[in-house]
Amino acid sequence: METVACGMCGSSRARTVLRQRDLALGGSEETFTVVRCRACGLLYLNPRPDRTEIGRFYPPQYFADEQPKSRSELELRLKRWSNAVKRWVREDFYGYPGSRLPRWARMPRRLLLWPEQARRVFRGREILPWTGQGRLLDVGCGPGGNLASLQAQGWDVHGLDASEVAVGRARKRFGDRVRMGDPVATEYKDQSFDVVIFSHALEHMHDVRAVLKESRRILDDRGLLVITLPNAGSWEAKLFGPWWFPWELPRHLYHFDRRTLARMLEQAGFRVVRMRTGVGSLFFMASLERAWTRRLGRPLPARWLMERVVARPFCLLAGHLGHGTEITVYAVKDGVQGEGDNGAAG
Ligand SMILES: [Zn+2]
């Protein structure tokens, strides 16, 4: 274990916020401590496993492959139909190329799709806006689940991960488009990508500031950085305290809220163009179930009802008010020519 100073401002003054064990994978009684920097407010794990130790907290089962679902003929038909609708939404609202529709038919289709688009936004199912030539890097890609769906949408996908197990699995599908490496010093050329994504990945990294600076280097001047991570300032984190699912100790080394994430991005030379919080109830239910079973020693009753009557309304409200359990931020490179004409700014 290593003791560290704040990864954002360098101050060593911090106070303990919570202690918890490795609830997801831990067989041990080892306790981990999250502290808050007294100078800038950043939450981080301290002490923390150093780069040589962190591997033992990621056993192979952590990188589970997704099992393909078996579907009936009717389900397949419905799936094809819903995929077509999603493709139209991507073309008409997010600038995706590939539409064979003549120009005069575009506007009526857009009008017809508008309720579906409004529903998607309300349910938090927003889509990555098409950017540049579609060259995309998923940092911390794991076994490649994200890459598969992004490739199906037409992106020219590439992946990077520090785990040999994860890269091995991802390479079965994507070959040498997936590399193993340290996100602080990648081997990509300057401005190699139109989009760089961190999906529940940045909070796992030892030096976030250096990782973001490297991302800025490999991102096109008109490119888009997209980060999704847990919101430590969310109502859920406050409600569940140490039982909040996304603390994920000791794999999450940093715990951002909207303010600290924006500040970290600014320090690395990015400008935030949009920030929203998620409306999903997955983490709420996982936290509730965990707290209930660990504290009361029996399974959560009426789970179905609890999810529909409590979790979903709570999460919808929290998410739309900016207090949801997950943050997604879109940022562009600050101080370069051509900034501002990016599709995510709307
Ligand atoms: Zn600090």
C-alpha cells in the first residue's frame, strides 16, 4: 500500500470520510479508507494499493464475458425493429452518416421520431454524437463490451486496457485494435482519435491528471472526450453511506462529484461542454440489497415493488436534478482553434 497526497491539488491535508471492505470480491477483512482533501474537496482512497499491488484486486472473474441471450423469433423481429428505430434516431438527431433517405423525407421522419427521442432523453438513454471521422478510443475497454456496441453503430473502434486478461478477451473480437498499455503513456500518435471514452474507467487509474493530459494529446483538436463515472456527490451516495455500491473499494481510487470532475478536466486543458447525471436505478437497488442483507442478515423483501415504487422515481428525480448516481461529461480541448463547433454543445 502507498500513502499519497491529493491527486488534484497536491495537498496532504485530508480527513476520513468512510471506511469499508472490498464488498464485491473481497474474502479478506482488510478495510479501506476514503478521505476528502481539505484544500480542494477531492475524495480519494488513502492509503491505496500501488501499481504493483492493484492487480490482485482484479481476479479474472472481474472481467466477465457477457453471455449472448437466446431469443425467440418474435423477440428477434422486435429487436430488429427497435435497432432500426435507434439507427434513425442516431442519423436524425446525432449526425450519424449512412442515411439512404432522400432529403425531402428527412424532416417528416424526424418529426415522427421526436417522441421516441424525448422518451430516450427522459430515460437517460442518450447517444454519443457523431464526431469527425468516427475514430474512437475506449480507455479501460475491459473485454470489449462497449467496443462491440459502438462498432455496430459505425464507429472505427480501438481499445486500451492495462489488464492482460481483459485485453486477451477483447482481442479475440477486435484483434490488434485493442492494445495493452498504460493510459499515461500510450503509443498513439498526436490527434489520433475523434472521440476518447472513459466508461467507468477513469476512477480506477492511479494518476488521473496525467491520464487526462495524455488523452488530450491523442485527441483531435476538434475531438470529444466523454467520461462516465459514479457521482460521489449524489443523493444515493449520501443515502447509503458506506453501503453505496459504486465505492468499489479498493478498485476505485478516486471518487468525483460534478465540481471536482470539472476542475480536474480544466486543469488538464479541457473545457466542459455538457454534464448530466444518470437516471438508472441499478446502483440504487444493488446498494439497497447489499445494505439490507449485510445489516439484517436476510434477503431484501418485495424487491420488485421496491424497485418500481421507490428506486425508479427516486433515481429519475435525482438524475434530472443533477444529483444522480452517475455523471457523464462531454469535454473539448480548451485553447485550440476550431473549438466550439462540436455536436455535443447543444
Ligand atoms: Zn486536493
